[in-house]
Amino acid sequence: MARHVIAAVHELPPGTRKFLEIDGRPIAVFNIKGEYFGLMNRCPHQGAALCEGPLIGLAQSSNPGEIEYTKLGEIIRCPWHGWEFDIRTGQSYCDPRRFRVKAYPAHVEPGASVVKGPYVAETIPVKVESDYVVVEL
């Protein structure tokens, strides 16, 4: 699996997301309370830009009339039809046995390990074939 550097940590504070395209795939990377998660930005239902939807929590109930909200900010709701997916796993809450969104591992690495070489600069021979007139304004 190829690594892709997508942002400095300070560019993706908790509660935010970043949209990008990697190898032709629309991806969103989320910072949920200091943890990073990548998710395909396409709803498996009808192809909406899933990750542009609101971040919500999961409503659960063990008794009638009692609702507890868990996973606050960890569930993404599709902006087209309201289907909900867990950002950590890509699991659907609408039809968990049939649908999920591709989840990608994301993590923080020290800057020194990301830029470690060796790098070789490509050089191109250049030849000037004629003189040019230049006007300075």
C-alpha cells in the first residue's frame, strides 16, 4: 500500500476534514479527537459525495423513550439520502450486511521520516539559441 502525505498536523485540527483525490479516488481524511481516518468520498448507495455530509452521533436505545447519543462526531450522514456510516470503519448503519464505504488507514508520522531521502535531482540540459529583447517598466 502506497503512502501519501496529505497535510501537516496543524492543518487538520480535531473536528475537521480534508478532501483530496489520490490516484483518481475521491478521499476525505478526518481528525476525530486527534485520531485520523480516511474514507472514500462516495456513497455506495447512489454515488453522492458522502464526506460532504454532516458529522453526527449514533442514537441508541435500550428502553423505550430513552435515547443515548454515542460516537459523537464519528458518524457521517450522506447529504443525498441520509444513509449513515461509521468514519472509523466505513460500516453502514442503514444496511450493515450489504453496504460499507472503503476506509483507509491514516496516521501521523514524524516529519523526519516523511522527508527521508536519498533524493536525486533531475537535471535537464538547456541551450539558449537566440537573444531576446527585454523592456523594463
